[in-house]
Amino acid sequence: MMSEMVLKFIEQFALSFISAVGFAIIWQVPKSGWVYAGLCGTGGWLVYWAANLLELGPALSNFLGSLTIAAISYYLARWRRTPATLYNIPGITSLVPGGTSYKMTYSLITGQYTKAVEYGLSVMVVAGAIAGGLIIFEIARRNLRTKIFPIAKRKRPF
């Protein structure tokens, strides 16, 4: 049982890393950022996967995953002095509900409008959760920095 879980973790880690690096290449991230984009995507995916294992639901799982990606990409950007979008766009791409979007479109084409609405609502909820995770992190980071923990300004001698 434990060895199965470890193997599943290794599988999720490797595949999410490869996926994020692949999207970094597609989005033309410089070569020096590929590994970092992969780690950012992997961190978000593993949080998403763990939340799914805890049966937190697709919306909360995607929210937590995107919140993690936002945090990792921000700190990588600060550390490497690059834009955070180099890391969060390839990382977020793995969370996008492409399969559900396909099912929605297929249901529309085949005339199954009730299923199409169901899939469409699911896509909107997940997309909102992903966007919400990115936005909430940014709002929290700015508020913590400016309002809760203000940096004391040094007084100049003159």
C-alpha cells in the first residue's frame, strides 16, 4: 500500500514536471527558466493532487493548486529577478480543465444541452477557482507587505 503511494507520487511528480516544462517550451520561456517553470508547475500540481486525494472537490483543489503556483512563481521571480509569468503560465496550464471543455463542446454538437450546461458550469467554476487562487495570493501578498507588516522607513540624516 505504501509503496503504491510512493510510486504514484513519483509518477505525478515526473509527469507534472514534464508537462510544465513542455508548456514552458511552447510559451517560449528562456531555457534558463525551464527547470524553474517545471518545479512551479509540479508544486501546484502536487497540491492539487493531494487535495483531490483528500476529496476536497475540484474547485477547492484547483484553487489551492493555483495559489501554490502563484506563491512559487512569485518567489522564483524575486529570486531570479525575472517576471513571475515565466513560471506561473506554464504551471497553471496543467490545471486548466481542457477535458471538461471538450466534453461540453461535444455535448453541444450532439444536442445534449443539459449535459453541455453541466460541463460548462463545471468549467466556469474551475476557471474561476484558478483565477481566484492567483488573485487572492497577489492581494494577500500586497496587504501583508504594506498594511500588516509595513517596512519601517529609514530617516535620512539630511
